[in-house]
Amino acid sequence: MADVVPLSEARGLPLWRRPETLLFLCAVAMPLAFSTWSALLNNFVIDAAGFDGHDIGWLHTVREIPGFLAVGVIALIVFIREQRLMLLSLVLLGVSTAVTAHFPTMGGILTITLLSSIGFHYFSTVQTSLQLQWIDKKRAPQMLGWLMAAGSAATLVAYIAIVLTWRRFDLSYDLVFWLSGGACALIAVYCLFAFPQFSAPNPQTHRMVLRRRYWLYYALEFMSGARRQIFVVFAGFMMVERFGFEVHEVTGLFLINLVANMLVAPLLGKAVHLFGERKALMFEYTGLIFIFLAYAGIYAFGWGVVLAAILYVLDHFFFGLALALKTYFQKIADPGDIAPTAAVAFTINHIAAVFLPAALGYLWLVWPGAVFYTAAGMAAISLCLAMLVPRHPGPGHETRLRPLLAAPAE
């Protein structure tokens, strides 16, 4: 069994065995599998199984079911340490991604997507929990920005390889899925054996936690999940279906996003630290309102592919500010609530994700622009909620409405 090292003693370890290094390796491994899968997905499902808007909606509904059930993490961490659960979930994500091309039917794609989604969502839930437990509050915005940049940098290598070699060497979906998923799984296995088990100073509550004073955080998470689903499901699908983007072209678009994230993510962390979570979130949601309205304009007015590509890149920039939601929760949460609340919040984030892609998939067949008008409306609601975040949030000062709607700490 691996050694258990208190977090307070971790600085005495060699750099390659410290918790920060583990977080960076995980930040690198996950997007190698997930981002590559996302880049190839729309072309793969159209080429292999002839998907339309309705089918892609159902695929993402199935993909989000494990996110909705992320609250199950609370039960699992009774029997298994969070760190080990995070890495085992990462192995599942990698292996499932690797074998994706071996199931080129509607049923096969849905099944393997469900398995990879279990790995992705359980990994993401525990990763968020450990980041907030292991990183000091004063360093959190900048550190989270650097972790985002690390993931972007690692994926950059994979995307450059796809762009430069996909057509030149006539690569197959099978090979690319195996390489990206295999790399993710190998990094996770290495981390399982190379790092000790780190013990945070605050034991986590092993039961579901729903506190009235976290209501604003829950509401922001719900709207974030609903709004993000529309972008994840339909923005990329539009580039393939409407503008005929091929694999290397879609990957090139992702490549631009990665370079932008590498350069901008650390700056976004500094911006959140300097201006506070409220201003950062309000800026994000204001920008997303205009971007989604412009997406709708592509269908209403026949605007071209250049604008669509620009909007796709700007979308990713504004979504990067979502790290402000993590640091807002870190500031208001009781230390022992982080793990169970991260699981509950992940479930809340995915409530809309279970039904929204399938429902909007039908709307997409009739009026694609209405899907993006819906997203703009959700961003507007998020903007109103963000206005309620205090300039200096903390326990007992979770919203600007306190004491009218908030309750004392339970």
C-alpha cells in the first residue's frame, strides 16, 4: 500500500512526488484523451454511423448521465481515497477512448461513450475537490490558471500532430483514438505508483451536503451546465454539418483555442485575483450573450464560416473565466464540505445536460438558430445571478442578498 503523507509534509518530498506535480500530470493526461475525442467526434459519428442533429443530441444526453450521477462519488470515497479514485477514473477514460473506433454503430458509440463519460465525470469531480483542498486560497486563481494552461499545452502537441499528419499519412480514427487514450491511461497508471497518498488537513464529510447558504453557487452551476451543453453539442456540430469541416480543419480550430488558452489562462487567473469573482463572471456571461446571438445570426442572416470560426475561439476564451466559480466556492465553503459539495455541484451542473441535448436536437432539425437563442437567454440569467456574488465572498457572506435569503452556516 502507498505511503500516506500529510499535506503539510509534502514540501519535503522531491519535486516529482509532490501534490502539485500530481495535479499538473492529471491536468495534462485528461485532455489528451477527452479533447482528442471531442475533436474527432463529430466527423467520426457522421462518417461511421451517419449521425444527424437528433442523433448527436441523444449521444450527448447519454454522455451526461454519469455527470448527473456524480453524487455517487460521495459513497465511493467512504471506501476508496479520493486520490486513488481520481486516477482509476482517469484510467477508465483513457482505455474507453482508445477503443472508441472499434464500435462504429449507434449502439456501440453510445455504450463506449457512457463508459468514457463515467471516467471523465468522476475524474473531474474528484480533481476539482482535490484542487480546492490542496491549493491555498490565496494562490488558487493563479494556480488554477496554470493548470488550465498545462492541459492546453499537452493537447497542443496532439492537435499539431493531427493537423500535420491526418491527410498526409491518411490516419485512421482507430490509430488516433488508441494513441490519445493510451497516453492518458499510461500517465494515470504511472501516477498510481509514483506518488504517495496525500492526506489533507480537513477530513471530508462522507455524506451528501446541501446547505442553504450555498444556494447561489448551486444556481450558477446549474446555469453553467445548461449553457455549456449547447456549446459543446451544437457549436462544433455546426462547423461540420453546415460548413463541411474535415477532421484536420476541426482540429485546427481546436489548435487555435489551445494556443489561446496557453497564453490567456494564467492571465485569467490573475484577473480573477485582481478584480474578484463577481466582475470576472459578469464579464464572462456578458460576452457569451453576444456570442450566442451571433451564432444564431449565422443561420438567420447567412453569415459565413470565418465569423463562425472566430466565435468558436471567443467562446473558449470566455468559458475559461469559469475558474472564478471554483474560487468563489472555495472561499465560501467549510473545509470539510469541499468533496461532497463538489460531487453535488457536479450533479446539479448536469441536471439540464441529461435532457437538454436530446430535446434541442429535435429543435435543431427545425430551427437551428433557436438553439443558440436559448443559450443566449441562459447566459442572461447567469449574468443576473453573478451580480449577487459579493466582492469579497466568505462564510457568512455568500451573497449580496444576505441576510434576506441566506441562512446561518449549518
